[in-house]
Amino acid sequence: MIFTEIDKLKSRLDSLRPLPANTVRTLHEQQVLEWTYHSNAIEGNTLTLKETKVVLEGITIGGKSLREHFEVLTSSPP
């Protein structure tokens, strides 16, 4: 049953190809954000998803350690 739904979603995605450049860029940025947030959270980083996004944009978060900021900046994929 779940495979049928996955196949439908894959077919829908394929029908939209090629994706516009802006869409690809947005999807990549979202993937980097989520990858960075979740991998750091596993390691005990207390930054929220929104705080992680802000740090990736180059802004520091008050009340959070430099270690947590550096973890975000050094663990995000290229």
C-alpha cells in the first residue's frame, strides 16, 4: 500500500521535470538546513531549526554557545 503511494508521488514529481532552477535551489537549501539541524541535534546541539537557519545565514543567537554555532557552520554540507 505505501509503495503504491510512493510510486504515485514519484510519477507526479517526474511529470514536473525539469524542475525550475529556483525550485532546485530552494530544495537544496532546505535539505542542507534539515541535514545540519538533525545531525547536530543528534550530537546534543540545542539550536532549534529556525535558529540553525539563522546561523547558516551568518547571524549569531544570543544565549547559545559558540560551540553550537561552530557545529552548525562546520557540519553543513557544501
